[in-house]
Amino acid sequence: MGILFLIFFLETRGPHCNYIYDRAIIKILILLGVTIMYGMLLESVQHFVQEQFGDHIWKKAIRATGATNTVFNTHQIYPDNLMPDLAEALSALTGESFDYFMDYFGKCFVRFFTNFGYDKMLKATGRYFCDFLQSVDNIHLQMRFTYPKMKSPSMQLTETDDNGAVLVYRSNRTGFSKYFMGLLYEIASMFYGLENIDVRVLESINDTPGSTTAPLQLEAKTVTVKYRLDFDNRDYMSKRINLKAHESQLNLEKVDSGVLLELFPFALILDHQMRIKGAGEKVFESWIVQNPQKKPEIFIGSAVTDCFKLRRPKGINFNWATVTQMHFVIFELELICSAAKPDTQNVSETTSTLDLEHEDNATEKRILLKGQMRHMTDIDAIVFLCSPLINSVEELHGMGLFLNDLNPHGLSKEMVMAGWQHCSRLELVFEKEEERSDELETSLELADSWKRQGDELLYSMIPRPIAERLRNGQNTFDTCQSFEQVSVIFGEVQDTTQTEDSLQEAMTAVSTLNAAFSAFDDEVQGPMVYKVETVGHVYMAVSGAPDKNPLHAEHAADLALNMVRRMKELNLPNVTVKIGIHSGSVVAGVVGLKVPRYCLFGDTVNTASRMESSGLPNKIQVSQFTADRLKKAGYKLKQRGFVKVKGKGEMETFWLESGPEKK
């Protein structure tokens, strides 16, 4: 329950939430095993699902997942389980499989991010699809400046041939392998014209399909999936360069490794056992600063895994054979600090937000080196050509570094300064966008509320089926419809003491009518009886229209008996109701444009009105035709005799006394 509350807080936080608390919530979620994603992925899903399947299907799917969001913000983070849960809900609603929707979501994201200009970045990665596959892992690394909390998967191209390639996918997310396949299909088709590409899974480890409604696992497992991609790869294979050294390179003299380390002050040289054989001046100094309790002379000769933690690529065997095959992959090594670290496996309930923030800052101060690992045949060693990964001046100071420590070549210094200059401006822009997004969400909620109120008002004047026909553009005249058999009820509220000559008496009359008519409205529920209108002291209803009802007389009689009962329960002094019912044919339709009303026409309406006007207080008078139907249904009636009815002459009528006896 606590985890659900944290996720709900994360989804519904406002733009002015305290930054420290926001970071603390994210940290707790990560420690509890809840992975997170940016809203841009969910935006793409919402856009194309609404476009292809309709807004009503999308709303049902959102309700099925229990999510509270109606709008997703691009730079806001959401729990990862929302994506597969949406696929599961849409599968149940449409009949398509879960795998179909995960694949579909991947394709949607590729189509969607072209609106943000990311298609240009993908097209710039290379001429061929294999160029993109070699660079896709590096693209995620570049995106961390825009999406700093992004937990991207790791991908390596391990084999290539004329008929395709083999790609290894590693991630902490489970159930997203089909999503990745959709990405590959769409990118190959959209950017490289490969319409006949086939992607299949050769090997899968720890990938659990389906929605993520299972209990959370505190110990995250790495998902590893090996794909075989079949496509026409002959152009790439025939035009590969650098397969052989150019003649001009053969004439170059060998370069001393010391010169290399001067050019790259953070570089490392590793031998076959992955021990540190040489290191740049700055990385050596940084290790000494971060590990004051250790002797400096042990650094050279140590296993690289004793001094650095492999951050990327994920899930590989960090050995000579593996690294020498990964020429195009970007590696990230984190300098290990010897200072005591808190146990992150068990988070106490009393852990304060400030403690979490302090721990997060401590993690940020650790130096992260990013670069390529290449095998240098001249010295028979692996050289890690790298630079420290720094986002801002604050991080630079936290690592104990200065701008002069960075590589003199490249863009490391420029990126640090640019990040510092634009940080405040970007934060302001993000805050404004979040405010606009929240305002839009509020506006949409208000619009939904106003629509519901408008619908309720419309349905109070016009029956729902008729209103829907008018909304679809049907003419009001076309709503006219004849009904062979209905029962019309008229009820008049009478107050023998009120004359309504004074304003006070008129106000009292209005109050009395409101109490009586509100009580009658409570009895008109469902499609069996429809309230037509109230005119002055008279309440009019019908059974059998606009929804045809073979038991119209019985339902009209039940309403009339309940109206008399409710009037007695109100116990209004000297206030009574007299009711009349008649059954027959009518014509019904919408009349008017300004204040349209659903009205009934015909002799049946007039006769029912005469039954009411010639009746007695707290009595229900029915015509002989209606009485014959009610007698067959077991209702108790009493003959009144012949009554002179205006426009009809003498008519035999009956008093309705009670309903059929309950068995």
C-alpha cells in the first residue's frame, strides 16, 4: 500500500512541489524496485491509441490500469508498469494480443518522436541500418543531458553478415522485449527503407511477458534478449571501411603510450587479465582523492574491477575476449570510493528526506568516465580513451575537479559551461511547461464536468435516445413518432387553504409544489416511466414512450399509487393530489428551438387530463380501458360509475385502490 501511495504522489505532484521531497520519492521508488519512465513514451501511446481505436477505448484502458492521469507530461516520470498494464487492458478491450500492443507501442514511439526532431538525429547516425544498430547505445548516453533520470537499456551489435545481424539487448525492465522489436521494425522501415525485415528472439533470460501486476522484486534482475535481424545487408558489408590499414597508416611511426596518456589524462591501459597497466595523470589523482585510506602505489597493477564499477554496457562479462569485440560500444566506468556507504537494500521507515538527498549527492560526486575501449596491437593492450561525464559546474566541484583538469581537446569544457549557463533558463522553461500542462489538465477536467452538467440538463428536457439522435444531426421533425399503446398520468397538487392572492402565499405555494414534485421525481426512475412536464400545479408522466413498454398500464398504476403514498408521507397540511390515468395511442416529438421539450399529442392525452380534473383528492381515477388491463394484472379497483367528461360525454370510470397482492 505504501508503494502505491508513493506512485500516486509521483503521478499527481504539482509543479511547485519541493525539489528535495520529489527527489526523495524517486529514490525510494528505485530502492523498492520500481523502475520509472518519462512521459514522452506514454504520450506517444495515448496519441496513436486515441487516433486508431478511439478516445472511449483509451479512457476504458486508463481506468482499467487504475491510473489517475488524463494528460502525460513529456519530462515528468511515471512508473514503468503503466506501459505493460495498458497493453494488457487494451488487449482485453480489443481482442488483440498483449505482444501485439507492446510491438504497436514501440512503433508509435518512433512515429511520435519525429515531432521532436529526434528523427534527424537517427538519420545522422549512419548510411546503413547496421550503422544505427552500432550507435543506438551511444544515442541513449547523449540523451541523458535532456532526460537525466532516464534508465535506458543497453544494446550491442555482436555479429553482421550479408543477411542481417545479431543484436543483444540488456535492461532492468521486464516485459519490454516486444516493445523494442516494434522500435526496430519502424526505424528500419521509416529511415532505411527495409520493408521485409524480420526480427526473432534467439535467446531470452529473465524476460517475463505480460503486465507487471505481480509483487515487486527488491532484487532487480537483468533482462537479456538476443535478437536475430534478417534483412538485406549486402551494401553495408561490401562498403565497410578500415578492414585493412591504409598504406599511409603503414608508414607512420609507433607512438609511445606515455604520449597517449598525456593527451588523455583520464585514460586507462589494461592488459589481458584486465589489470591496470597504465593510467593518465588526472584519473590517478582522482583515485587518490577518492581513496585516501589506500596506498597510491597499489593502483597500477590492480584489477580494473577493484578500482572501477562497470556502469555500461550492462550485463556483459568484463574480460579481454568480450571487450576486444566491442569496438563501437561506449563504456562507462565509475570510480569506486573507499568511504563507507550506507546499506541501500534496507530502507528504514524513519529515514529522513534529507538523508536520502545527501546520499544522492554523494553518488553524484563519484567520477564517471565515458569512452571507447580499443585494442592497440603495438602494445598488445586495451586502451580506454575516455573523459569524465559532467553535467554542470556543481558536479565538477563535487568531484574535486577543475576545468583545467579536463581534456584540452573535445567539448568537455564547453558542455560544462553551457550546462551552467542554461540550467536556470531550462528550469524556468520546464516549470512554465508543467504549469501549462497542469492548467490544461484542469481545463479538461472542467470541460468534462461542464459536459456532464449539460448532458444532465438536456436529458431532463429531452429523453436520452431522442437527444442522441438530435446530436447526430437529425431534424427535430424527424423525431416525431407514433405509439399504439401508452398510459398517460396526470397528477394535480391541490392546497385548499391557499389562494395565492399575496406574495407570501405564492411563495408558500411554490415551496409546496417543489416538495411534492421532487417526491414524484424520486419515483420516476428507469426507462419504464418518463416525466413529460409540469405545468402549474399539474405533473404529467407517461409509460410506453419514448421506450415502448408492453406493461405500460401496470407501471403507470404503480407510479400513481406511489405518488399518493409520498404525498401522504410529506404530511403537508391541507395538501392533496388527485390523479387520472388513461391508455391509448399518442404521437410524441420534440417541439421548440429555444427551450425544446418532448411533448405528447392525441386524444389519449386529453382523456387522461379529464380523468384527473374530474377526480377527487388523494384518489386515482382510471378509464375503463385502463381498468380492464389492470384487473387482468391483479390490481384492486372499485367502480365509480359514469362520470360526465368534457368533450366525451358519459364515461364509466374506476378508482385504483391498490396493486396486486404479493405472493
